[in-house]
Amino acid sequence: MNWKVVFKVLGFLLIVLGNTMILPFIFAIKYHGDDINAIRTAIFITLAVGIFLTLFFKSEGNIKSKEGFVIVSLGWIVVSLFGALPFYLHGSFGGFINCVFESMSGFTTTGATILSDIESIPKGLLFWRSLTHWLGGMGIILLTIAVLPMLGISPGQLYNAEVPGPTKDRVSPKIKDTAKILWLIYASLTVIETIFLMLGGLDLYTALTHTFGTLATGGFSSLNTSVAGFNNLYVEIIILIFMYLAGVNFYLHFYLIKGNLKDFLKNREWRFYTSVLVLAT
């Protein structure tokens, strides 16, 4: 077992995580919330630990099967622990176990919450809560795979360890290119849905938080009554459409982009998925 490469990748994972915390920090400043210091401190701690691990553990080469499974297993735990820091440092989510539960629920897109009054939480923390959904929806480890070559590390078996299912489809011969394409599709859908929701009267903050919950199929909302709080049929329809699209295999989205409609319509997975939704409806 090459523990050096394991800790180096985990360190880089924390650097990615720490940088994503900058977005909720910006919203915390915009809305003058009392969560500014909590998020800023969480960013510092996460980046400091991440930079230390990447600099201290120097390793290059391929990630083999054993390292791949260990990185993925530890990766989700480490990300959830550090993702809980903004909640814990602010104190509005209760004890550390509650904070880890909320963070883990976000990154795994489970959607369960310990909160009873969501709207009492500062907007910066709620944005981070929804952003954990978005990062977990496509997989923050998959995002790391796309940029690992910058560290001189080949993703190798990390992709196979992260992607679920009996087959590991790729849209490109190179794993890092596959990860980039999938994240590009995910980000594009995010931008499109956000724009459509803003056309329905939502501000940027609310549109983003609900887009994150939609595309991750997790359901976190910044409102106590969730989507019902808008009382807006247009918004409900947009969210419904993008929830459906988010449930479709992202490799099939790539086929559509390439103009391969015939293979898309023939896909048995898509047919079964759509049939179940139609029949259930």
C-alpha cells in the first residue's frame, strides 16, 4: 500500500474543498451574516491541512486498486468531517455529531437534516449546505480525478473505485478527460437551470441553492416549506424537468450532445427509468 499517494490525494481533495468554501463565504459577506468568521476559519483550517498533506507526502505514479479504494473510502469521510467545520464553528447546528450528520447527508445527497427551522440559519451556511449537495451529486472525487495529473499522479484505479455499477463507461479513452466532460455537462445543466429559475422570479442565491438540490437529487432547500414556499407553478415545472434530467445517466447526456439521438432512445436504462416515472405518475 502506497500511503504517501493516499495522503497526497486526500490533501489535494481538501484543497479543492477549501476553495469551494469561498463561494458561501462570499454570500455570507453579501448578506452581512454572523457566519463570516466561522466560514473563514473553516477555509483556513481545510486549506492548511490540505497544503500540509500535499507538500509533506511526496509521491508520483499510478494509483492502483488498493490505493483507489482506500482514497475513495477515506475521501468521503474526510470531506464530510471538514465539510462540517463551518456548521460547528458557527454553533447553530448543535454538537459536532449533528454537524457531521448534516455534512454527510449533503455530500451523499441523502437529504436528511437535523434542522427544524432552516430559515433561522445564516445564508452563507445554508449556501454551503446546498453546495455540499452539488459537490456530492457528481462526486468531488471525480472532480479531483480530472486534475490529479497536475500533481504528477495518474488516477488509475481511482475512477473504477469511485464510479458505481457493474460497468465503468467512459466518454473518452482517458479517465481525466471523462471526468472533465461529465463535470462540464453537470456544470452546464447547473447554469441553465439557474437561469430558468431566475426567469421565474427567484434571485441568484435562491436559484442556485435550489438548483444544487435539484441536480444532486438530494432536496436541500433554503426554505422551511421547500419548493412549496414559492407557490409558483413555473418554478415547480422547471425543477421537475431538471430533476428528471439529473436522474438520467450522464453518459447519455453526452450522446445527446454528440447528436446520437438514436442510441439514446434505444438505451434500455433510459427506457426503464422513463417508463417507471410515467407509470408512477
